[in-house]
Amino acid sequence: MTRAVLSIGSNMGDRLAHLRSVVDGFGDRVVAVSPVYSTPPWGGVEQDDYLNAIVVVDDPELDCTEWLRRGQRLEQAADRVREVRWGARTLDVDVVWCAERVGDGFVAVRSTDPELTLPHPQAHRRAFVLVPWLDVAPDAVLEVDGRAQAVTDLLDELPVAERTGVRRTELSLLSGAGGSASCS
């Protein structure tokens, strides 16, 4: 069994519908969904603001690469075009962290595969990933440069402008709900 933390974002078209398509697409594999945040673009490309969220998924049959492939299929269904690095997109689904179940807990998977580097090499620098992740997993830990660090500490290390640019909205990815599910 693997559990994965997926960072999802959209800044083109019906942004909320694109994000909801991820929750719908993963269905009963979803164990937690963060609130939706409005965030400025990251990476220096001029574009509209994003809606971002975290979705935590798990399944006894899937490995980390399969989470990536399923996310890419959802991006394709949303007509995602990859023309400009860090450019505007209808849907972005990133596997930020993935772990295998060992006994009663999970052990994070490390990968240097260029197709799926784990943990995500930029996650610790992105408040739009860290803030919603903490909503669903307040004790989350991320390995950075070979050292496990609390996500709360990583967020505290980011510039204030980076953190304050992540603004919680009233939007929800859960049908008929106004809040967030939590990690089990």
C-alpha cells in the first residue's frame, strides 16, 4: 500500500472544477482534502493567480509511479498543455511525497528517477504546497537534503511574502462541504 500527498493547482478555465476533477478522479482513494487557497504564480512567469490544494490518497494496489501516471491522465483530461516551464495550466498534479505502509505506519519513498523524484525537489520552497499540507497533516515531515524536517519548520523558513501570498478561500473541493477532510 502506498499513500501519496498530491499538490494540485489550476489557473486557467474553471479552476475549481479542474481541482474537483482530481478529487472525483481518485474517488474512494482520497483520505484527506485541504481547503482551497488562492496563490500567486511561482517561478517568474507572468500569469493569473492559482487555486491550490493538497489531496492525500492511498491504495493497497498502487505504487508511487502509478500516482504520477493517474495524475497525468487527469491533467490530460483537463487539456493540460506543457509549453512553458512553470507556465499557466488548466491542471497541475504533483506527487509531493509518497510512502509505503510498513506495519502500522508509513515509510517515505525516496527516488532520484527523473520521471518521479521523491520527495518533490521543490516542495520545501513552496508555501502553496506546505500551507495546505499542514491543514490535513499538522505533523507532516519532509526530507530535505537527506534530513527529515517538520513541514511547520520548513514553512517558517520561507520569506514572509511567500507565506502571506497563500490565502485561504471559502471554496471547497468536497461536494456540498465547506471544510476539509483530515488524514486518517
